[in-house]
Amino acid sequence: VTTVTRSYFEDVVVENVEETPAMTLTEGHVSIYHGLTRELPPDAALVPDLLPLCFTTGLGWRVPKPPLAVLAFMGIDWQVLRQLRVGDTIHSRSRITTKRPMRDGGVVVEEREIIDQRGEVVQRGRFTYLVAKRAKENPV
Amino acid sequence: MAELRRYFDDIQLGEEYDSPGRTVTETDIVIFAGLSGDYNVLHTDAEFMKQSIFGERIAHGLLGLAIQAGLFARATQAYATLAFVGLRWKFKGPIKIGDTIRLRAKVVAKKETGKPDRGLVTVQRTVLNQRDEVVQEGETDLIVERRA
């Protein structure tokens, strides 16, 4: 029997920088997003500002590593610096800046940036998660 | 022709909006997982989630954030928004399959910017479920055009 290895609060390395693969933003993405949210764009060539933010988590999953045992997503502080357009290609860069142990689990703060094909930071901010600690009966 | 968009000058401090409700379905979560590439077990593994504190799959936090953006568009006439510039947001509780969420929003600040043709509008937003529990809340900053 194989079990999925997860990484826990104890495994989180502060200051470790992670860069994801990139993806091109297409009309298809924008269209599916509009159907799902009904957030209408002022211009069909523009990418709704929250959509790239939604992509950053999935981009993170494309970096091979055991998934972090997130108990809850607590908050986000986010800045949009530049409007993205259909055809732009983005990737994400992240760095954990703080980890704070609690009785049940621990709080992890991650700084995240979205970078376009010109290497410019177009959105950036901070994600806060509650992450599980490794259970004593499940040491690996 | 009637003006369809509301300018910085038209928006009053303290204005409040209530959106229609929207039931979040399993389909919404599946589509969002496919779109975003976020297949975290929290959202996709019903069996695993039976053992969790939530007892079942929950919606992605960012799906709730995206849905409230759409609910805002249904709650008020569109602003003459030039840019969405900032977000401060807290995820207070889970959105489960079948929950009906709605948005309550309030204009809490209007500020001048360096440019005379625009201003900054801060909207406080609360996402409530069918039991009136707050599931998400925060503030968004929008740059809105002034009347010429």
C-alpha cells in the first residue's frame, strides 16, 4: 500500500523561493471564468483581475513536491499593478516569509508574485494558511 | 441615452448593496478545479474529506472570492472602474456544496488620487451563507473614473 506523502508545518522552509512553470492566458480561460462567476469584462481582450490570482495556486501544484497539509486558507492581501490581456503568459514566484506554531497546526505566510512574459511583476501579495502539524502516530 | 455606468462623483460614501443569492454547486467546484488547476483534496476528494473537520468537500476560497465579484456586478449598476488595485480578504468559514451565498457591500472610503480624472473607492464586502454566517469578508480598492 502506498500513501500520498504530504508535507507538514514542521517541513515548511522559510525564505525558500519557488518558481512555477508558465501558462498563456487565453480567451477560453476568460470565457469559462465568466460563465462560472458572471463577472463581466469591460473589454473581451482583458483578463479579469482575479483570474490570474486564481491560477497561482494551480501553477504551484505543477512544481513537483509533496502537497502541503493545508487545514484552512485564512486570508489574502493582494495588489494588482498592471492589467493583463488575453495572450499574456504568466508564472508565479513565491517565498514563505513567516511560520508561527499554534497549538493545533501553525500559521504560514507566503509572499506571492505574478510575473508576465516581460519579467514584470503584474500582481503581488500575501497568502496566509493554517497548516497541520505532523501527527505523532504518522511520522512520515 | 441613459448613463449606464456610475462615476466617482455619483458614488456616495456609505452606500450599501445586497446581491441576489447564489447556490454553490458541485459543478462550480469541479469547473473551478479544472480552470485553476487546483485539485487540492479539500475540493476534490469526498472520501478524504469525510475524515476532515469539514466532513465533506468545500469550495476553493478563491472560488468564493470570484463568485462574490460576480454577485457585486449583479448588486449594483456598474462603476466606471478603471482598475481593480487592491484586496484585503479573510476566509472565515467553509462554503459547502449546496450552500447559498450572497454579498452585502458598503462604500467605506472615497479618496482623491494624484490624477484629477479619477478617484479611489474602497468597498467593504461581506459574503454570507443561508444561515447568515459570514464565510468571507474584506475590502477591495477600485480606481473609478470621474465625470469629465
